Amino acid sequence: MLSSERIPNNVYLSDNKRLQRALERWQPKFLDWWKDMGPEGFQDAHKVYLRTAISADAKGWANFDYVRMPEYRWGIFLAEPEHERKIAFGDLMGRDVWQEVPGEFRNPLRRLIVTQGDTEPASVEQQRLLGQNCPSLYDLRNIFQVNVEEGRHLWAMVYLLHSYFGRDGRDEGDALLERTSGSEDKPRILSTFNEPITNWLDFYMFAMFTDRDGKYQLLALAESSFDPLSRTTRFMLTEEAHHMFVGETGIARIIERCCQLLQETSGMAEDVRRQGGIDLPTIQKHLNLWFTLSLDLFGGEISSNAASFFANGLKGRPHEMRFDDHVAKEGTYDVPVPENGHLKSEEVPLRNAMNEVNRDSYIEDCEKGLKRWNRVLEKFGMSDRLYLPNKRFNRHIGIYAGHHFDPQGHPISEEKWELHKDEWLPSAADKQYIESLQATPVFEPGKMANWIAPPRRGINGQPVDFDYVRAEA
């Protein structure tokens, strides 16, 4: 481990002077981007109790200490190589994995890495203002942990681009800092990462659903026959779990506080709002929004690109070894296709349906989180339950884009959609209400905003009232 270098790494960067110089030239650009587009108002005058990787082994990847965010150890860490690893799927199954990029796969591999890399700074940009209205120091620290790890994940992708794609890769690395979430001129590549995140309910839902999509994308790339990509994403997955934890427990705490306020009142949603809480219908609307935006990230239900990625060993299925057939030349996948206002079942060749296979696995994982949220409602004796809308609802990518469906997945007219969309998705009034709740941040250790319950425990064995973020001159 070369953790004392200017760029901490476990890839023996100092042995490749040309690569080292290229990344050291990129480093100031990254720091300028971080100071401009990272968490606003908390760059130099605050120290944050952060988890920092100093090596890729079990003892080194989770060290906790106070750090100024611009001084975080942005580094390059790959999981240890697997001895004699073989290609595990597709037409090349059983051959040795690649340590260099095969020429015929150069463009699609670069495209996969750039697309993944573009999501990392995008989420930091989306969340950059949320520190100004945080519900507690505990939550402030958590969002900053998410942010710095997304920044480190960007480093991981830029390392691959610089190492294996020459001048094209260096240009792509620069472009990752030139696009901006929500920009009209240079937006981020994927539309979900251009959506505004203006409040903490949005952020928790993003961390629950969009970061979970990130987990599934990383799991699929971890199966890649390009071994440096596989090793990079396998290490990134060690950090991704905390991001989903922040989202799932954040929503659970909002639900718990909602239940407490319901018990203190007549049990009506408007009473929760009168008490300064976030009611269940509003939580459900935000769930509907971020779940469906995240479904879009898997791509089209029927995709020749997905078939090509799988056939050539570039991107597999999450946990590929759990499947019986790793070649997938045979078999089909049932996909309901919209046709003349109705749904027609179509048997799609399995390789062409790989996006849908991965999307359905993701939905099953999300359902587990919903069960845990609903246990909070059950504990308080509430009959209401949160639910995942149908995967056809509110879609903007794939075969359901341009069609209208209700949350149960039934085709509906545009007129009915316009009539009911504010019942199903956050309205402007909903957004205004939540932002009014969060207008005053809470910076006192151990204190919580009225709309969220405290966590069960603190971070790394620290108490909930620990001073997680310190302002220093």
C-alpha cells in the first residue's frame, strides 16, 4: 500500500511515472471542482468525522478521524486480484480475464466507465446545498461521508480512463469535471442525475433508491472480464452500503416521527403537517418519484447493447454465479409491451432482456427495504403501508416512456394522468411545504429537527450527540 504518496493508492502508481504525472495534473482540476461544486459552506472551516480508506484490506478501508473535506485522502484503491480469475459469462466464458483492453471492445468499455464515472460527481452536485438545512450534525456528517466517497469513486473511474485509454481517456477524465448536474449546456449523461435535490426527503430517497441502483450497476461491472474494472468496482461496493444505509434509515426515522405525531393528534395527514411533520402521503409521493427515476437508470427493457455487453463479457448480471446458465443464448424473458393502449406479453430473447433481468432483481431488493419501513408503521399500530409503484409508472426511458400508467401499472389516458399526477408525485406545494420545514438547520450536537426521529445509534460506536462536524477557525 502506497498511502503516503500525493495520490494514495494500492496500484503502485509511482512505478508508472507517465500515469502518475497525468493524474497529478488532473488532481488540481478535481480540487477546483470540489471547492466549486462540493458541499457549499463547509469546505475549509469545518472538520468532519469521516471514514477514510488508507488501504483495501479489512483493517485499512475504514479509518475514522476528523478531516477537512478538501484534505480528504482522495485515492485509488482496487480490490485484491483473484488468482487465475476466468471470464464467468457470455461467449468467451472460461478464458482468462483481460488485464488490458481488447481493441475490439475499447469503445464500449470506455463508454461504460465514462457513464459510471459521470454519476459520481453528479450526485455531489445535486446535494451540494443540503448542508445549509441539515436536520442534525449526525445527518450532516452522513451526507458528507456520501459526498467524499462519491468523489473518491470518481477518482477510481478516472484512474481507469487514464491508465487504459490513452489521450481519449485523459480527455474523458477532463470532461467528467466539465459537465454539471442540471446544466442546460453540459448536463450529466443520465437524466436522473440532472434532477434537483432540494430537500432531505429527496436526498434520503435518492440514497435509498438511486444509490441502490448504483450498487446493482457496480455489481454488474464487478463481473466484467476487464479485470481492472472488476477490481475497482468491487472495492467501491464496500463503500456503497453506507450510502443506502443513510437513505433507508433516514426515511425510517421520518416515518417514525410521523407516527409519533399521528398518535399525538387525531391521526390525519393534515394534523401531521400542522405539527410540523412529514405525512405518509407525501412520503409515498417522493418514494414514487425516486424509485421510478432509478428504474430508468437500468436502460431499455429490450436492448441490443445489453445483449452485446453480456455476450462479450463486458457487463454481467449482479451475482452472476447465482444463475444456472451463464451463456444465456437460449431462453426468453416475458416483457409486457404497450400496444394500442393495452399491454401485450412479448417473449424477448434473454440476452436482449438483461436490463430487465437486472431491474427485476433491483426491485426485489427494494421490496426488502419497504418491508423494514412498514415494520415501523406496524410497530406504531398503523394500518397504512408504503408500497413500490409498478415499474411501468412514471417512466421516461424504455418501452413505457411516452405512455401513461397509474401506480398499479394500468394504462391510463393523458387526461387521467394530468388529473391525478399531483396525487401520485410531489407537487409544487409539497416541495414548498418540505422546504419550509427545513428552512432552519440544526447544528447543536444531539438535537434533531422536529420532522425526524433520532437514530438508534451513532457512527463508529460514537453517541448520537457526538460532535460529528466541528466548525474551526
